[in-house]
Amino acid sequence: MSNTPGHMSFFELLEALQQPGCALCRLVAGGTRRRLEALLYESVNDVGFRELWRKTRGYCHRHSWMLADTGHTLGLAILYEALIEHWGERLLEAAPALPCPVCSDEQRAGRDHLDTLIKGWDEPRLAEAWAASDGLCGPHVRLARQVARPAAVRDAIAAHSAKRLCEMTSDLRALIESFDYRHEPASDERVKLAWHRAMEKIIGHRDLPEPPHRRR
Ligand SMILES: [Zn+2]
Ligand SMILES: [Zn+2]
């Protein structure tokens, strides 16, 4: 995959950096949602897809519920009928032998988006968007610590992300004080959601798992 400016992934990242929260979480979660939607609309009867679906016995807990959130009743009914007809009661007795394919895709997507950030690091538009951004969440900072080269970029990613984390205490303090009867209730959305932004910054987006630790 090319990550030179001009490539789609570069502009996607640029756009995501201008939104609140961790840009990598935003891109990975958005990609998964689009993929699950498309799958239910286009691939339910695809022979190759159906074979993989049977082999993996569907998806993990998290991705099954994301699939349910698409609200595509017919596709969901077809997929679960196929699983029960193939595996029967074994579905309840043993865990699947294969990992959830959507989880594997998300790990790859996180790495790809991080690569785009690193390769575009010296590009002025990206540098400007990064400097104004909220930085990365805890899981993605740890991923960058493991894989980002050179060390100067790795350290810069971690330092900016940590700075943004520590800055959150002023909004958290303002939110806490807004509950005191002597203060005005919070009206600023950033303050009202300060607890949510802080939690997401530390643990990552709601729908994303911790990237796997590098095997040594
Ligand atoms: Zn993240
Ligand atoms: Zn999964």
C-alpha cells in the first residue's frame, strides 16, 4: 500500500486528525462499521464468505453485536441459520478454533494507518493537523512504541499524546466544579464530556480491543 501524499489513506488520516479523539481509533472503527454493513448487503450469499463464516463460527462477542447493530434482519437470519445447520449443538460446547477475522483485520488496519502517519510525518499538512490533534489513545501509543521508526517519530507521537492527556485535567476539574451549587452548570460540550474523552484517551475507542503485545 502506498502512503505517499495523494494516496487515499493519507487524506483519510488528515481528515481524522481534525476530529476529536484518537485518529487511529476513529479510522479503524469507521472501517469496521462500513465493512460489516457492506458484508450484510453484499456477501451473505457469497460462497467464499459463507465458508469462512462457518469456519470461524461467526465473529467474536464484540463484532457479533456490531453486526447486529446494522439492523439487517434478513442477512443476520441467513447467516445464523447457516451456522446452526452446519455445527448444530457443537456451537455451544466448544470455542471456535480460529480467531475472529474482523479482529485480525482491525489489527492490520491499525498498523496501516499508523504507517501512513509515520510515512507522512514530514508532510506539512499532516504535521500541522497532528500538532492540533488530540494525539493517540493509550493502546495506539503502545502500538507506536512497538513499531514506529525512527525513534524520534515514536517519541514525538508519545510526547504529544501524553501532553494532550494531561491537559484534560482542566476540563475534568471544570466538570467536577460544575456540580457544586455555587457554580454554573457546565454548558461547554467539551467540558460536559470530559470524563468520556479522558476514558477514551486512556483505553481507546469503545469498539476497539487493545492491539496485541509483540511476541518476543
Ligand atoms: Zn486509538
Ligand atoms: Zn472480533
